[in-house]
Amino acid sequence: MKIGNLDLGERPVLLAPMEDVTDISFRVLCREWGADMVYTEFVPSDGLIRDAVKAIAKMRTLEEEAPVGIQIYGHIPESMVDAARMADRAAEIAGGHGCDVIDINFGCPVSKIAGRGAGSGMMREPDKMVAITKAVVEAVGKPVTVKTRLGWDDSSKIIVELAERLQDAGISALTIHGRTRCQMYKGEADWTLIGQVKANPRMHIPIIGNGDITSPQKAKEAFDRYGVDGIMVGRATYGHPWIFREIKHYLETGEELPPMGVAERVALAKRHLELSLKYKGEPRGIYEMRRHLSCYFKGLPDFRETRAKMVTTLDSDELFRILDYICERYA
């Protein structure tokens, strides 16, 4: 699968962009464990053009995580164009590697974003969505991709026609999450329309499917049944960056890897924590890892008390001691 001149190989598995999740530390880990491409947290276009420190910081990437996409969102065409140009120059503005792809977020369903017309709120204004996309494509030199949903609600699933229009606007790949905006993340993702987009003979750009890829078996079904060029994994990666290796092994061999042992998970959690502290400091590097920490050890018996300590302390030494204890007790 190619995005512009970027060759991701056959059946690539990508890390979905997720706010408060796909920071540098997690992106690096996911690349180490087999993700073919990763994306930043979504960056607000208005924040970039105001030179907001937090927005600019989100554009910083590292060489070891490449290829990496910077995802931007917004609903004002001029701001989106300016933000895209800044993303195109991210290495100069924010430092580090920069980006290989600029991705437009037309999929986020969160009310504070969609409610003001950005993210999946743009599904109610497809003409504007296409116009913004075309303007961004024409403004930058790097490949532009789009991530979106099936439609606003069940009565307006417009993705099959919209995909053609976005392609005509010049994007290099399209990622489709198999839910409407109104579904948020509830119910099962519907891949049938994703399959219809891929089967459309007029479509020639890569189609990446997203939604409920929670196991190697579901990943294989997405490729085999719906014919997508790539898949994107989101919430199933929380505290589970090795899911990429599990999926790729299964795609290549048809066999499952043995479950990762507790000692291995502790070692990985420690590395994740060290990276988070390196790039964010204390206590922020601890606070923003809590979502992952509780997921690293799902399924351990009699774990409630230990989990409570792990996700409440803001002292790094104590947290490392708790991780050592988990290894001693459960490994």
C-alpha cells in the first residue's frame, strides 16, 4: 500500500490518532512492536495559527517513529490551510522529524469538536468538507489523507459518494471508521460500507478500515472479507502496543502468538513510563499514562487494590516499586 511515494508494504497495520493516547512515548513503542505507521494526537488548527504552545508541541515527532502522520482538525477553511502549511514545516517549527503525511480529522465525534462543525461535524456539510480538503491538498507538498466516518447518523450514511469526492479533491488515502457520528463508539462497527467504498471501481486510492479491530482474527477478516488496503487499530492498543506484532504474525502464519507474560508486560510498562517521563516530565508523564497502566495488567486476579495504587500515585519511584511488586507477585 502506498500513500503518495510512501510504501507501507502489503496489508499494513496503522496506529489510529487518539487524543491523550498517541503521544511520542506511545507512538515509539507501537512502532517498535510492529505498527507500520503512527499518527499524532489531533492538532487544532486554530491553536496552531495562534502559536499555542500545546498545539505546536503535539507536532513534534522523532526519527524513530517515522513514518508518522500529523493530524489536524478544524472547520474554518483558511485556518485549516494555514495549519496544514505549519504541519508541512513541522520539523522546522516543532523540531524533530516532522511528518510524512498530513491527515485531516473529519471523524472525531466528541461533542465539543463535532458540535462546532469540526471533526465528524463536517459530515453535515460535505460540500465544505470537500472544499477544505481540496484547499489543503493544494497548499502543501506532502501527501494529504482524510479520516472520517460513515455519515452523521443512520439516515445520512454518505460515505460511498463522499469517498469519490474526497478522492477527486486530491487525497492520497482515505481511512473510514465504520460508525456514524451519532453512534460515537457504541454498538458494533459496520464494515459493509467500507467494503463498498473499496469495491467501487472508480476508487483508486488506498482505503484503510477502522473500527473494532480488537484481535488478529478481526484484522484478518477485515482484509479478507472487505478487501481494504490497510487497517487502523485504536482503542485495542491501550496498554497493549504488542497487538501489532500479534496481528502481523497471525496474518503471515495463521497462528496466534502465545500471550505475553506478566514479567514481559512489567518490563514494557516500565519502558513506556520511562519514555513518558523523558518527554513529559513528572507528574504529567505519570498522569497521562494512567489509561495505559491499568490496561497493561488486565485479567490479573485480586488486582483491584494494586491497580488503585498504580493509577493514583504521582510519585515515579513509588510507581516503579508497584511495577516491581506486580512482577514479583504474578510472574
